[in-house]
Amino acid sequence: MNTLFNVYLQNHQRVFECPVTESVLKSGLRHGVAMHYDCSNGSCGTCEARLIKGEIKQIKHHDFVLTDKQMAKNTFLMCCNAPTTDIEVAVELIGDVKSIAIQEIDVKVKHIRLVNENMAILSLRTPRSKTLKFMAGQDVELSFNGKTHRYPVASCPCYGMDLEFHIRNREYDAFANEIFNGRLKDKAVVSLEGPKGIFVLKEQSIQRIVFIAWDGGFAPIRSLIEHAFSLEMSNPMHFYWAYPADEKAPYLDNHARSWEAVMDEYFYTAIACTFNRANKNDCHKVAKQIFDSLDIEVVNQADVYISAPAEVLIYLGELLLENGLDETQLIASPI
Ligand code: FES
């Protein structure tokens, strides 16, 4: 039987369940706890924590040597130990984006899936010993063949080794062109630099949450929503996903809809927007169509996260602020 024990995090008012067979680190990350780590295999010492109460057992060998002083303080490596009773642990967590260093990692293309003729889902894998530390909603820069572009990570930080990106084929995006011209293929090596950006979840907020995405702006929103699920946040969530009306539905419509089965108070609305792709001023038109589809009473009581092109963001932000939203409620990121 895989017995579960509670792991209490001293001074953080957090507790999560950890199976007797799983490392405290792996389980914590799965529950959305922003723990510091690097190698995940006992070599770097970054995941150190102190055992305050209870008992643990080592489940993995570690090369990193703890000093006598650390041992005397009950320091242990979270990636190599599992609880054998309920435990209380003193650990420093990642408090904000500033406490995560920029990382440079060579990652491998695991898979490229075209969801339609000009939207690709790019799956990348980091080396096991060098996973990406980031917060849900953040971006990274990807480079291949000298072509670089910045994209939001679409996956949850609990899977720092498997990273997903949603990439639209746009003329000005030279990295995307490498994908759609077939030059970037499975197993190719891509350079990654990041994380960057401050579009992250207010984890302590008890407010209702409204997420608004335009098309590929779904990527960081997906990361935020899945992170909120791992944290078991019970805030009611509304997701409005605007997409070009000349496509039948948002490109991962079923995925966004499937969350309705996971959470009682999750409400999803897809918004088909008509606009002329050749006319940049149509951003006004898109912003207005999104605004007209929102339940403004709900929006005005919520933390509102918007991920959309800068022009749409500006107009939509103005409309929201003119109609009762306070600017402290607005968290926005251009794509
Ligand atoms: S993460 Fe490197 S030792 Fe645990």
C-alpha cells in the first residue's frame, strides 16, 4: 500500500500529501509548491531543507555531501528523501520571480504537432539534470539556427523537464518560420534562456479569477490554470478565450472545456471575433468584441489576467478600467 503522509511547511501555512515512495521534492512540485531545486538527483544541494518534526528515509543515493553542521541541524535533500511519518519541514520557497535566476539550457525537440495549418504545439525536453525553474505564466527565449523569439511556457512548473509552447506562424517570427518551413524537427537542439516576465498567479488571493486570452495567449493562461489546480485553489474561475472567427473553434477548445469536469466553479466561454487580418486597426474591433462578451459584474469582482497582443490589451484594458475595474485587479501580459 502506498501510504501518504502530510508534509507541513513551517512558516508558509502549506501542507501537502506525500507518498512514502516519493521524494518530498517531487510531491511538493506536483502540488504546485515553488521549491528551489536544480539537478533533482542529489548532486547540487539546492533542494536542502530542515526536518523539524517526524521521520524520513533516504530513497535515492546522493553524491552531494552534507556538512557536519548541516547534519546537526537535521538538514536533508528533498529530492532524495521521502517521509515515513507526518513531517514538518523548514524550507525556503521561491517567493517571487526575482528569486529565480535566468537559466541557459540546451533542450531537445520531443515533438512538434500542427493543430492547424498555422499553429504548432512544440514540446521540448530539458536534460534530466537541468530542469527549468520558472513560475506559471512566465516566458522564455528560444533560439534555433540564429533565430530567436520569446514565448510563454504553456505547461505547468510541476513538469520542469517537459515544456510546451504554442507557436503561431507569423511572418515576423523567424523562429516560428523554422518550424513551419520544416527546418526545426524532432530531436533538434534548441537553446533556451529564461524565465522572464512577471505574469504570475496571485497565489494568496481569495478573489474570483477571470482569465482572458486572445488565440495563442492561451499558453500562459493554461500554465496559470493548471498551476492553480495543483495548488488546489478554490477561487471560482472564468476563462474567456477569444479566437479568429474564420477558424471553427479555439485551437485547443476541448482542452479548455475539459477543465469543467475537474472543477465545479470553472466557467468557459469561447468568443469568435471577426476582424480583417490585414488591418492592424482591427485590434480595436477585437478588444470591443471581447469586452461585449464578458460578464462585467463578474469581472469587476475578480483578479483579471489578460494575455493578448499589446494593441488588444491596451484597448481592452481601457474599456475595463472605464467600466469599473480597479487597476490593482488587472494583471496583463502581451504576446
Ligand atoms: S535538486 Fe540537486 S540535490 Fe536535490
